[in-house]
Amino acid sequence: VEQVLKGNTLLLTEGSNKALLINASKFEVRSIDEPQAEQAIRGARDGFVESTAVNISLLRQRISHPSLRFQTIVVGEISRTTITLAYMNDIVDTQLLNRVRERIKEVKVDSLKSSGELEQYIEDHPYTMFPTIGNTARPDKAAALLMEGRILVLINGTPICLFIPHLFIENMQNVEDYTSRPYYVSFIRLLRFLSFIISTTFPAIYIAALNFHKETIPSDMIVPIVQARELVPFPLAMEVILSIIMFEVVREAGIRLPQQVGSALSIVGALILGEVAVSAGLFGAPTVIVVSIAYIASFVINPIADVTALLRIFFFVASSLFGAYGLFVAMLGLLTHMVSLTSVGVPYMAPFAPVYFRDWEDALIRLPLRWIKHRPRSVPHRRDEKITALPKTGGKE
């Protein structure tokens, strides 16, 4: 009955107590195109769609090996949503696979509508702001993750694929980091880490310097800042928090509106509002500049843009109450929390906590691919070596 309700055909014959179940269903499938949230310059141009069968074919196109396995699990008492686990049987850690499989089987709900719901059902820390289960819509990235020993979770009806485990360091990496030369890629990775720090702490540092630690401000900058705030009727803390809320409203409106209108609103709306607010004396120009830099820096690390928005407010509140001491205590508390996180049993802050020095060759910077001959120890696996031989360079290094 379940298969017939999914569109398959049941063939019954007179005089027989058995029937044939024929896969004759055909559903409309969206054409394969590039994911809007993960666009690439030098990478592939295809992306996952809402059909699990199509997504499996995209993975098979990239990994044509019998070790690639798929296991189907049905979740949802009413929706009967099909979930497919994908993994490399010769590489994946057996304990990690069993752990993921059992957690999905323990989910007992009426319906499962999206990958985001399943992610929150099976993660280790459901109340943290950090995503400990990753997601992607790119088949090339998913295939690369499979070769590291990850487990993919494909949900029928959604083009987003979950992967387990997911580490914090991966938010600073990009699938195109491995198609470019290591020098510029290393520079960009360091820039992403710097952007994360700027995006979360810049408004907090600004208010701590002006309200508590004026001696840290260069003398040439004090007079322009004071003059810019002379006409502002609000206290500095209220001015900064109103600027943050205004930018969040404009960003959210730009995301939810149609693409053409949203792009115009995100750019023109923020500039016009900022300029008019400064001219009217509602905000000071330094405040608008500081908040704008923080938001622009968050666009560099788009996978955790929502996390940076919350951390920005968290650090700002701590800094506005206790100055630099409050900021440092808040940062220490955040670091302690991040170190305690796990992704289905795998440490979230690896390879820094715990320390795996060998994995640092592809962490803060990326060394030449010839040097990265082993799979990362941060991810459990059963096959360590991934490069066995390369052509000789003739001593021309």
C-alpha cells in the first residue's frame, strides 16, 4: 500500500497469491542548475535537486566505485519521508556510521519536511547556536566529503544534503580552495578568520574604547569622533544597537524579497538609510562605519552569518556593561563552549582541540596538494593514505 501511494504500480493476476510491484512512477523534477548559495568560479556548475534518485546519480557520476553504498531509512509516521545514507564502505568509520544510523532510526515524528528539522533532531547539542551538522547543495563538495570518510544524509524532497561530522574549521574553507594555487588560498583563509573576528567583535571594541578605555584611542581620532556625536541624541550603546538592528532588518528584507528587488534594497537601502540617519543626527558617522565594516566582514564567512549576527550582539552587550574585561570574559566563555561541542561524537574544534598537528597542513593555511597525502585525523576513517604516488618533478622544486 505504501509503494502504491508513492506512485508505483501493483500488478495482480487471477489465481496467484503474489503480485508484482512495478516502479512506474514519474514525478516532475526541477532541472539541474548551480546552487545560488554556493556559486563557484572554477568548480562544477551542477547542484542537488529535490529528487533523491537524481542526487544519487550525481554522486555516482563522480564516484564510480563499488565501495560507495546507499542505505534507505523511512522517517515520519504520516509523511513517510525517505532518507538515504551515503558513505564509502572502505573508508567510513563503522562506529560513526552505526551512531548516525541509530539516531535517525530513533526519530519518531508524524512528518519530516526538511533537512533542517532532521539536523536538529539528531545533533549532539540541540541548544547551541553553532551548526554541528554541515549541509551543502554541491555534488562535487559532497563527493569530496565522502572520500574523507564523511556520511551524507539525503532527504527526498529537499536539495540540501547533510554531512556528518562537521567541524568549525570548515566554515573557513571553500570547495574551490583545492582548485587554486596554495599561496592565495592560504591568504584568503587567514582573511576569513580575521573577518570572523572583526564581524563579531568590532562594535564591542568600539563601545569599550569610547566608554571605558579612551586612552586606547589615538589622539588624532578623538576630536572627529566627539564632533560626530555632538548632534546624536542617544547614548552610544543605544546608537550602536539601533544601527545593528537597522542593518539586520535591511539584510533580512533583502533575503526574503525577490532577487532583483532584494539586491537593490540591500545595497541602496542601507546606503540611503545610513546617509540620511547621519545627516539627520540620529547616528554618528563613526558608528555607521563600524557597524558597516562588521556586516561586510560577515559576508566573507556566509555559512555562519547567522552565528556572527548573534555573537555580535552578545559581545556588544558584554562590552557595553563591563568594557574590555566583559569582552574578554565573553570570548573566553564562547571558546570554552566551542571546545566542548561535538558533531555526533567527533570534537567540533578539531584539529585545534584536540590537537592534530598533521591536520594543520590544511587548516589555517593550505599547503601544496603534494604534501597532503593523508586523510585528516580530525574525521574518523579506516583508510589513512589517499595519495600513493605522484610524478617526479626532476628536482625542479
